Amino acid sequence: MKTQAEVARALSSSGTPSPWLSLLAQSWTLAGSPTSKQEKTLKNMAEDIVKLAKNSELKSDPAMVTAVNSIRSLLDDMIASVNSTNIDAQTGLDDKEDVVIACTAPTAPAQPHLQTPRPQPTQTNVTNCRDQQQTIENTYQTCLALQSRCLGNALCCDPVIQPEGGHGWCNETPKPSFSFGAVSLCYSAPSASQCSITQLSTELAYWQGLLNQYDQKVSDCETVMAGCPTPAGTAVDCTAEYNATIAKQAECDTVQHNFENPYCTYASSVENLWDNYTTCYNTNIATLNTGETAERTNLPNRQQQYRAVRRIECLLDVLVGDSADMTAALEACITTSYDVTSFAWLNISYPTESPTFPALQTCQTQMWEPGSTTFDSYFYNNHTLMSNSLTETTGCVGRLALQLCPMRTSASR
């Protein structure tokens, strides 16, 4: 194949620049030019070819064949370049699509209480421990009640039983001792024989009533102070019960913490999985969208370039042919639309327009929040002794400020 210099010498061998050399020179500027400039050059070449074709003297110039062959070669290169560029563009989009598809939505592991084997301890361990704590606390409260009760009671301060009958359990200043009233005349008589049986019965009933009253009040005092240590004033010591309550509470707090903590780490782990996936998807879909946007501009330019090249080839065919109506043949080349919609190799398949292109998935795993009403209701059946002040677990999921996974709001199973 001749070089451009060789062709140029052949076209100007007569010493006078050939019009065909001017046309050929235009074709030489096509390679490497921007698309907009190529389109303008091809348009100018089409106009010049029409002019040259209508000049019978120029058409008979032997240099025409040399110019036409050289131009055809350049046009073939342009078609090959359009094809190659389109293939590269499609490959680039397909590669970007593959990167998006590679961002697969995570499969979250089972919630801690649904895992096999289950993490230990379980919520049953927690509630059992709290039940035991409740029993110990009840014992402590019973001791405190006894301690308070054994400080004394007003029932033991009744003047009827003071001072002996109160056993020292009067918790206030004792009232004056009970006055038994005047001694009966019969009782003060020198000789009991002076008292009739009626009088003696009356005296007996009187003193029996006082004795019964005394016994009842002593019984009331002893009943209210039942279980209190003796002698009166001996303090009831609840230290052991208190220490047992504190120790059991600490033990149960640890069991509850160890049960709840996996829900904190689970939420953090799953949220991180979805964050990685979402970032991957959004970053790469943005790159793909940018590429598609560029190709929506570039593709029409390539298609237009292809049409222009085909129009030049058509004009060259008319130029070297034996058409009976040169003008009509040239006009047909100019007006042909060269529809490229059916050319698979000169079109682009945009990945995001495909019905199978993956959409961004969202996290559907609902996170359990330790310390919440929902959590306590589901796992602990609202046990009254559950602690909502465990600093590490209570509200731990809320502190993560979840952006992708929802919080569980229902305790329904």
C-alpha cells in the first residue's frame, strides 16, 4: 500500500495540484481528529465529491482512481475504529455491571436465641436467677419487717399490763399503771362470814374480768412481738440477709449481661455487613451510571460517524460508476438515512435498563434492643427484677445509631 507521500506525488506529477489531492488531503485529517471535526470534514468531503462528480473532465482524470482507492482505505479504517470503539464501550459497561453484581447482599446469621447451639446463658437462666433473687430479697424484707417490729409496739404499753406484762417491749413512755378502783366492803370486812354468796360471786366476777383483760392484753403484746429475740431490746440482725441479697443481685446482673451482650454484638456485626454491601453497591452503581451517561452521548456520535462514512462510500461508488443519472444517484446517497438501529455491533446495551439488573437490597433483620419493653416482654415475660441499668447492654443497639437495619418494635413471636 502506497504511503501518503507517494500518493501525493502521484496526484501532482503533472506539476499542477490535482483537485483529487485536495479531497484526499481532507481524508488524511480524519484520523485522530475529534468526532466533531471528523463529522465536519466528512460533510465537506461529501460536498466536494458531488462537485467533482458533476465535472466530466475531472471524472476522467486518471488520478481519480488513485484518490478514490486511498480514501476507501481510510474509510475502512474508520469503520473498523468505530466498531472497535463500540465494542470497547460495551465491554467497559459490562465490566462495570459485573462489579455491581459482585456486591451481593449479605445473609445475616440467625439471631442469638435461634442459633444452634444456643449461646449460654439463656433467658431461662436469667429468669431462674431472678426468681432466686426474689426469694432472697423476700427473706431480707421479712427480716427488715421483723427488725422494725421488734423495736417495740404500743400494744405493749397498755397500763393494764405495765410494767410486768409488757416484757419491756413498750416503744413509748408507759402510761400510768391501771387503777383497780375501791376495794369492796365485803373484801374489807373483818370476817368473810359477813359476806353473802351473792357478794362473793360479784367480787369474783369483778376480779376475773380484770384478770381476763390482763391476759388478753398480754396476749396481744406477745402476738405482735412474736419471733422477736429476748430479752426485749435485743436487736434483730439482718446483715446476712442483706449481704445475700447484694451478692445474688450481682450474680444475676452478670447472667443477664452475658445473655444480652450477644444481641449488642449481633446488631453491630449485621449492620456492618449491610454497610459494606451498601457502600459497595452505591459506589459501583455510581461508576456504572457515569459510564452509561457518557455512552448515551458517545454512541449517537459514533452512529453519525458511521452514516457519514457510508455516505462517502456511496458517493465514491457513484463517482467511479456508470450511472445513467449521475445527479439522481448522488442525491440518493445524500438522502439515504442509513438506519443503524438493527446493527447490533453499532448499538449499546445499557445494563441498568435490563429487567434482571439487581436493585439495591435493604436490611430486613429487626434488631432486639436489651432493656426495651419489647425485649423484656419477649424474653423475660416482664419479670419485675430485670435490671434496666446494665451500662454495657441496656440501650446498646440504640447507641449504634443504626442506619440500615430496623429496630424490633414488636414482641410478637
